[in-house]
Amino acid sequence: MNADTDAIITTARSWLGTPYRHRAATLGAGCDCLGLLRGVWRSLYGTEPMAVPAYGASLRDPRHKGALMAAAEKLLQPAGPMPEAGQVVLFRLSGQPEPRHCAILVTPNRFIHAQERLGVVEADLTDPWARRIAGLYRFPPLTDTCKG
């Protein structure tokens, strides 16, 4: 692993145990999956990645359809087809065609995500999760001046 990957994983793991709170992004107080990603970004780069519009908790909410993928395409770098530590992974859920969930890989087979009722947890990338992968992305390179 390189220094950037180590920083990403260490930062993501610092969120473990944070309670689940829809639309929140505060370490220790609460976050959802996007809030986890935003919080890790803020720790790594020092700023909020972008303004986030209000979004519903329902997977079937048609507002902002494709917004998660569009944000990943804008802010992150496409990664290869195989999961690697430090990557952001987007998942499709409940048969939806668009990704509605995101996580950070800590190994090729484990990821950290925020899940309702559980909060931020580290989980295995089991076959059911792997089949739902909609995209793999890398954080932009960190510079010595912005590492958290």
C-alpha cells in the first residue's frame, strides 16, 4: 500500500462506530453512506467536496437519479475492474439500476460503509455485495499539504 491508501484507510476507520443519521456527515455524531464519504474527503483534502442537495432516504425516490454516479465521475478517478484497498465503491441496491450506496474499500475483500440501524461498520465484500458493484473509483492523489 502507498501512503495515500494508508491515509484513506486510516481516516475511514476513524469513522467506525459513528451512528447512522440520514444526510449527516459528522464524525462520531452521525452520517449516512454519502456523509461518510464526505467526511473522509474533508479530512483528506480540508474542504467539502461539493454542495449536496437535500435527498430522500427512499431508494425509490426518483429525485437526483444518477446523482451519486455523476458526483463520483466529477470528483473521483475511474479505477480498474478489480477492487483494491482505498477505492470508493458504488453499489446498486434493491434492484435499482442506479447506484444508491457508497463505501470505501479497506482491502480488496472488505469495505467500510454506513448502514441504517448499524452505523459505520466494516464488512466483507461477499458475493451478494460484489454483484451489486456499479463502479470503482480512486480518490485524487493527496499532496503533502492536504493529508489529514
